[in-house]
Amino acid sequence: MLVKYLGAVANHWYAIVVGLGLVLLDFAERALGTWWVVPKWLRLTSAAIGFTAAQFLAYSDLHRARLSEKKELLRKIEELSTRPYDQAQLETWSIRRSAVWMESPWT
């Protein structure tokens, strides 16, 4: 489960930092016709913010998956659980039982 979580964090981090941050930086550089050298502190800060957001998104995905799994299991439990008889079933059963008892050759 830890490996799955870390993989989800890595996927979200890559999508945030590379898919959003670097694409926007490249678009701005091309639109303005300049080349920006990003300071190291800004790169580390953006990586940390991206990592934090990626962890939140991975946790959110994991939480939603657990909730849907729980709902599915509860639905299956409800489907397989026995329910008490209603009044019509009890009356039918008592009529059949008395009819069988009356027709029994052992009486």
C-alpha cells in the first residue's frame, strides 16, 4: 500500500510540477521572447509546494477509493444478510406447517 501511495504521489507531483509549472514557464518565455534563469530557492519552493499538493491529491484519491470500496462491501453485506420474516410469510408458514402436521401418517 505504501508503494501504491508513493506512486500516486509521484504521478501527481509530476503532473503538477512538469505539466503545470514548467509548461507555464515555457509559455511565458516563448511569449515574451526571453530566457529566464530561475533561482534555486524558487525551484526548491515550487518543488515543495508541488509535493505537498501531490500528497493531498494522492490522499484524496485513496480516501475516495476506500469510501467507494466500503459502500460496495456494505451493499454486498446488505444483499447477503437474512431478514426477519414479515407477517404474511409467518402466516403462510404456519398454515403449511399445520397442513403437513394434519396430513402426517404418524398421527
